[in-house]
Amino acid sequence: MAFVILKGSTFGWRFWSRPFAATEEDSQSVDRLKAHVYQLSHEIGERSIFMYERLEEAAEYITKDFKSIGYDVEFQEYDLMNKRVKNIIAIKIGTQRPDEIVIVGAHYDTCFNPGADDNASAVAGLLELARFMYDKKRDCTIRFIAFVNEEPPFFKTDEMGSSVYARAARSRRDTIGFVPGVDFSDNWSFWREGYPAVMITDTAFYRNPNYHNSTDTHETLDYASLAEVLKGLRGVLIELTK
């Protein structure tokens, strides 16, 4: 089992391999990724507890898409700064070992900017993976989670949405297993509770000059490359949940 964090920094990169031959399915996936990123970063824009209505609008958008795929959606709510915030959870129950859980997560708040790369790209990937896995019978349970409050001033605090979730999982003694990663994002919360985790990233601010800036906009991303990354992650999920 594994914990997979889709922290989509940075999908503005280019692969060094030869261009792939896109299928119709690939093209549709790219179009959906673009649409998700555009809606979150351009139509909604900056979204955080300090822009609470926009944060709620993003949460509603994610919830609606999960439900359109066919998932039942649960919320893990908690109070912060006199506001109600929530993690958004879509669950695919395993057929053989439902108590064994693989989590795919991405945070949906931003750091005082439009947040196309950080982190609408990862939310888009989360929704696409949820769509792909919906009709696939798997032995283990998969939880697709959109986490709130990853960005400053909550980063690496108990108020991170992923930290709230990980502590609750530990208190329930959930059987969650993972593979190693680095601690730039929500995976840190699970490491702290003793769960190994991995973050999928292209090194964020080390590579993307738009990171945490007002220039982190939808037209700066490479959606074909993002779609290729997701194709690889599909295989990872298929393998981990068999």
C-alpha cells in the first residue's frame, strides 16, 4: 500500500524523451486537466481561508466533480479562525481487503496567488485519477482526498488539513501503508504520524519561476506532460491496490 501525494509542482517542465503519440483518450484527459486548472486558478483564483468564499467555491467545484463521476463524498470538517474548513474525500471501497487503504491527495488552497501549478494542477490530476479508477475493481480501498490549508501560515502545523486527517487516522489505528518521499507538502503530516509517504513533484520553486507568485497562471503549464505523469500514476495505483 502507499500514500501518494499529488503535489503538482511543477508541470511546466518538458520531458527529455521523444514526444508521445496522443490517443483520443489522452486528448480528452488533457482537455479535462486544462478545464480544471482554468476553473480553479482563473475563474476562482486565489483561494485560502483569507479568501474564504473562494476557498468554499473551490471546495464546491471539487465536490461536484467527484459526484459527477459517481462517488459518494464525505467531508472532514474543523474550525479554524472562526471559519469552518474541510477536507473533501471520495472513497472507492476495496472488494477483498477494504480496511487496507491507499490515499491519493492534493491540497486545494493557494499561497496568495492564482495557484495554477501550486496546486490546481495536482487537484486536476487527483480528479482525473479518480475518474480513471472509478470503474476498476480493486482489492484495497482508495481514498481520493482534497486537503485544505497546506499553504502558509498553516504549513507544517497541526492546522494543516492533511495533519488533521493523519492524526485522526492514527487515533483510529487505520491500516495505511506508504513508500518513501520528501517532506515538501502534505506527506509531511503522514510522516509525523508514522506513515511513510511519497510526493510526486518536479521540485517546485527549484524549477518553476512562477511558484508562489502572481504569474502562476493556467497558460504556463504543460498539460500533455501532466497527462503523461498521470498515466504512470494510474499504473502505480493499479499495482498498489491489487
